[in-house]
Amino acid sequence: MAGNTQTFQLTRAGGIFAWLFAFAVVCPAVSAQAPRLTIWIVADQFRADYLQRYALDFGPDGFRRMQNEGAAFHRMRFDYTETFTSSGAATLATGAYPETHGIVADSWYDRRSGEVVQAIGERQLPTPTSLSGSSLADELNLATSGQSRIVSIADDPRLAVLLAGHRPLACLWRGEQGEIRTSSYYAPLPQWATDYDARNRVNGARREWRALRAADDAPPLRVLEGERYVRQYLASPFAVEDVFSLARAAIEGEQMGQDDVPDLLILGLGAPGLLSLETGAYSPLMRDLAVKIDSDIAALFAWLDERYLLDDTAVVFTATHGVPPRKTDVARANLPGGAVDGERLAQGVGQALGDFPGIRVEKYVFPFLSFNDAFSSLSTDQRVSVVRAAGAAALEFPGVQAFYDPEASSALGEAYRRMSNGFYAGRSGDMMLSYAPFYVEYYGGGSGTSSGSGHSYDTDVPLLLLGSWFRTVENDQIVDAASLAPTLARLLGTAMPSGASQRVLTESLAASERTPAGPPAPE
């Protein structure tokens, strides 16, 4: 009898152990600490100084709330010189620099095809296949065997694709006609997205952009109409508002944040980047757009709170890069600056290579200069001589500050390191150039401006983190943009992205350790 009792006790103990193990599998340990839903908002262009510059225009429940109740880093820096949309999104997603993740710019010259290629591939089939290594979203997918619902929504495909990693549940963006799109690389449009698109067509009807809280009789800041309607829409608060509206549809349609497996919703706001190309950093339109983003964030918080989701949600806000002021604003301040004509620069460099028979400039796609195939057959010493001659010629042009090649460079110290961080062999041409402060690449008749430098107005953006997982802290020290993905990996309990190179921002986290994400429930 005693033996039977002992057998029963062992069997019972084994059954309890099996039940506890099954419970741990169904309810992974991460559920006790990681947010059920993380909403990651990434603006394409939002300068570090906007939070202070427009502080009096912001309401109490958007950016102010994130700063007062969460972790606020006023200067997060992209530590390389090619501060473009695609390279910034890839760095945020992977925790690596372009030298590792390979997304060196929005486009680059491909010597094999003889064509300029886009970072996300063909216009009709955007994919993340040019991205080297894993992203935060990929690691979350791996940690939960695909049970985390990962949705990426943007009005710009570069943001949607590069932030989402390789296999999100859904990846959506606005097409050239304003329609909601995906590509065959991903799953088809989910029904909630199709329904939203049918109800909210970008149909070209005349629309007035009025300043927030403006008087009823105040004239509009801009009227959207005619042939440029879609482009104006994509550079307006209407596009931003639609991203947030579609986000709410995604949360409801996919029941995000409803169970113990952590979900990730990525929202890419392309409008600030597109608008800044036209108006520069400080136009009235840019000011109003920043204020309306603040209002949209506050409305999202209220919506989440009404549905009892806010307490289980972490919210992150940052940007891919900043932007300089318009050239007219720079001139008004009596600062040197202007536009560099890349075509003329390439011609001048080519003329300086007369002492190197057979060597010529094949293509210049800012900031990368490529020589013809004969260059690669030269010895190391000969290549260095060509680069130095080409670099010396480039430095003669107003606005060119430095040249870089792994074997020869005029850049020193911090400038050298930043250029090195952005150089990826095979995509960065044979040498790269950097421009002096307030000099930008000439395009569009020379009237606009652009990012793409290693200067603080391009490299520095804010980072705000809100939720009970974060400390209430305000930090004015510079932190590295490549630290965000490792920090969110720690938050979610996943492995670090494969190329992650920087530290976890432990000063932002309420707890120094996070329990790893557990396996999914058995079928």
C-alpha cells in the first residue's frame, strides 16, 4: 500500500510538473514583464530641437506627456554621415550602422547592372532583401515562433518595409495614387486594411490644410488640389492622421495586445520628411505638422485608454533623421551654404584623372562616387593615388568638406569614424564625399533642401519612451540611435538583432533585467 501511495505521489507530482510546464508554454514568462503591445512611431524627419522649439504649441497629452511621464532623450544621434530615410530606418530596426546592415542610402549605383537601384528594390515590389542581418521585428518573430502579431503601417514604403524586418504579419504603405498597398513579398492586404481603404479613398478632391486652433476666418496654410494632390497629401497632416486611423483598425482587426504574446505595431510617418524637402526645417507648414502629430499621438493615447489597452502598451517615438533649414533661411542668417551640383562635380573630378589612363568617373550618386571597372584592376597603391587625386579635385568645389575611402581619406577623428560607419563595400561606390554645414545636393531646380550629412541638424532626433516599463527620466546627453533596437529587444525579452553594436539604454528601463520571451503555445 505504501508503495502504491508512493507511486501515486510520484505520478501526481509528475502530472503537476507537466501541467506547470504546459502552463509556462501557453503563458510565456515574458507576459509578466513585457508589454502586450508596443507601438513604435517613427517620423521621417523630426529634428531634435522641435520638442523645445514648438513646446508652447503642444497639448498636455502628447509629446509633453511622453516627456513628463516617460524616458525622454533629447538628442539621439545617427553616428554616420548618410542620414537618409532608408539608412535611418534600417539603423533603428537593426541596431547597426550602414557598414553592417548595408542600407547606405535611399539609392545607390549598382555596377553589375549599371543602374541606380533603390534600397527597397523595384517600385512595384518593395522588399527588405537588401537589408543584411536581422531586425528587432525578426527577433521577436523568432522568440515567439511567429505568434507575435507584427504590423507595419506607413505612408512611405521605405519606412514600412525596412522597419518591419523580413516577415511581418502585414506591411502596408501608400501607393503613387494614394491607395493602401503591399507587395507580393508579403501576405495580401488584410480585410481590415481593404475596408479602411474603401472608406477613405485619396480621391483628389480639393482639401484645405488649416492650422490647428486657427480662427475660422483664417486662410488655409495650403490647398490640396490638381495634379500635385497626392504628393501634397503625402506631405500633409492628412496622411499622418490616416496612418494613426489605420493603426486603430489594425489593433482591432488583429486583436493586438489581447493576449500574453507581445505584439509590435510600427507606424511610419513619411509626411515630415517629404514636406521638409520642399520647405526646410522651420516653415509654418512644418510647425503645424509637428503640432498635429502631437495631437494625433494624444488621440491615440485616449483611444487606447478607452479600450483598457493603454496600461499594457509601451509607446516609442523617434525619427530617421533631421533636416537643415532652407537655403534662403541660411543666407538670411549670413551663414555660408548652398547647393552642390553633383553633375558638375563629377565632371571636374573626371578631368582631374588625366594622369591615370583608362580611369574615369562612371557615376556619382550623392554621396558615392564610382569609377569604371578599370579601377578595380589597379594595385592598392595605384587605387590610393586615384582616390587622392579625385578627392583633391572634389575638395576644390565649394561645399565639399571631405572624401573617404577605406584606403585613403581626408577626414580625421570623428569625421573619419562617421564616414567609416556608413561605408559598405559594393554599395558605397569607390569613394564617398561629405559636404560642409548647410551645403546640400542640388536637385529640383535648387529650390529645396535635403538631409544626408553628418551635421547635428541631420543626425540628431528625439527619443521618447512611455509606459510602466520605463523610468521617468529626462536626458540631454547624446545617445546612439543604434542603441534603440537593443533597448527594445531587452524590453521585449528577445535576442539582440544580429548586427546590433551599441549598448542597451538601461537608464531608460524601470528594471535592469527582462525575462526572455517564451515559446508559443503548443498546437
